[in-house]
Amino acid sequence: MEFNFDIHWNNGRFKFVDVSLDDLLDFVKYEYGLDIDETVDRNALLTGSFLHNEGEDGILSKIVLSLNLNCKKENGKYVLSKKDE
């Protein structure tokens, strides 16, 4: 699968700059075979990195911390949602 955004592999890390949440989630779903539902702003931009072998919980925790989201796992599917203010 080809992606139209920049996520670079360097020394065992995926690195990205100003990638939309939409694109990043598409990449994570494809790369790690995750099932993710979300009811959040998918246009938010993220910059960061994660280790290839970091695991799904580590990767998703970085995303939710960066965007102040909730994440829970229900029936094998991750659900991302906006935190109640």
C-alpha cells in the first residue's frame, strides 16, 4: 500500500512531521493490523516518532496524549474519543 504523506523509517523508528491524524491512523491500521474507530478531529496534525516494535498500546498512548484523547479497547477494537472537558 502506498501512502501520500511522509513517514520515514530511521534506525528502527517511524518518524513523521505534520501528518494528519487521519493519515497516521490509516498507516497504523495498515502497518499493525489494528481495528480503530474514532469520533475525533482527524485533521489534527502530529509530529513525532515511535519504535517499530513499540506495540499498539505504546503507539496509541502517544497519539492520545498528544491530542488529549481517550482510548479504550472494546471487543478487540480500539476506540478513540475526545475527552470530556
